[in-house]
Amino acid sequence: MNQVTADRGWLIIDDDEVFAQTLANALTRRGYRTDVAHNARDA
């Protein structure tokens, strides 16, 4: 993981919990920080 990637993060908001977690896992494996919310209130 390089420093540029480690400093970036993604907020994933999707009501499909499986899709949101799958996307978060893929981004995390590539060195990104991720947060997952399943609705606007949680975001």
C-alpha cells in the first residue's frame, strides 16, 4: 500500500448490505479506508 492510497477513504452507502460489504472489502484489499452505511441516517 502506498501513502497516497492509505490517505484516501470511501464512504459506501447502499441498502444492499451484501453488495456494500463486498465493495468495501475489494477497496480495502487495494489499500483504501472504507466506511459502510446502509441508509442516509447511518451515513
